[in-house]
Amino acid sequence: MVILFDLDDTLVTHSHAFDAATAALHAQVGSSLTLAEFAVAWRSAHRRHFDRYLAGDASYDGQRRARVWEAIDSTLSEQEADEVFALYLSTYEASWSLFPDVRPCLDGLSRYRLGVVTNGQAQQQRLKIERMGLAERFGCVVISGECGCSKPEPAIFLRACRLLDAEPRDAVYVGDQYEVDVVGARAAGLAGVWLDRGGTASADHVSPLIASLDGLPQVIAAMEG
């Protein structure tokens, strides 16, 4: 069996780092908005323009600038927008950490072939994996920015299966976004496990689901019978 993981908010604390960097950026640019108002505007711009990047409608640097222009100042030059984004990025990268359940989970699953499938820009995502000391853990790392497809498209999950020489029916994918990660993986023929760290599950969500990675080995054991 092959076990594949999402990266952001599954292994690495992306949301925590995002919030810390947003607060630092708010203070540094001297916004007239309250922090709460600024956070809403910055997150909305992030979602809109990062989705454009994933869809191939914007370059990686272009979506960064667009976020600054939309949420902070539309009159900035490209260089000025890059400089503002660099303020955000420095705190974002400095705030990365692993969830405490990651290393114990990976240790417990070390007999399996493991991999990562993540949306994002390749250099940044690989930097996260390296800084967190996870590079040696995974037999493959598939990143949307490198392979030309993104979750929830089946192709990105199937690429990871090929790299690990596994059939989709023999692969499990674990992620924190139900529609993007779990539904996407299941559509590609993998078993999708939802990591519901926030406890937001409802009757509409199809199991298996876990509240932390501590529960994953038990789910894998049940799948193997």
C-alpha cells in the first residue's frame, strides 16, 4: 500500500503561518483597516488570485502582485508590490512548523511507501519539506507547479501513484480539504481520508475521517483487513 499526504495544514501549519504573516504585514504597511478587516481582505485576495494561478490564468509572481494591489494599494508598481509581498513572505516562512502528530504518524507508517501531493509553487513547497526535515521520508513529491495539473484533478494523484509504482486502488490519500483532497482522490480511484482537524464534519461527509494523524495508522490497518 502507498500512502500519500497533502502538505499545507496536513503536515505543515500553513494557516498559522498565514495568519502570523498577515498580522505582521498589516502592521508594516500601516493600513487604515483594522487587523480583522485587513485579514478578510488579504485572505479573499489570496484565494481569488491563487486559484487563478492554479488554473493557469496567472503567473506565480503575478498572483502575488495582484494580491497586494487588491488588498493594499492598486497604485504600486510591480517592484513596489514585490517589496510589499516580501514583507509578508519573510514572516510566513519563519512561521512554518510541523503539527505535533506528524513525526509519530510517519514513524508508525515507515514500512509503507509514502509520498506528498500538493498544490503550489515547486520551490516554496520543496523548501517547506526540506526545512521541516521531511525530505527523506517521501518516495515522491508531486507539486502542481511542476506537473501542470492541480488537485482535485485526477491526473495529479495518478502521477504520484505511477512514481511509486502503485495502482490507485492500492493508494491512500490524506488531506485537510474535503472537496479538494478527499473527493478528488476518490474520483481518481484512491482511498481518500479526511483529516478534519477543526471538527467540522457533518452527516454529508463520507468516512473515513480522522481528527488528527494519530488516528491514521488505525484507519490503514482497517483498510488492510
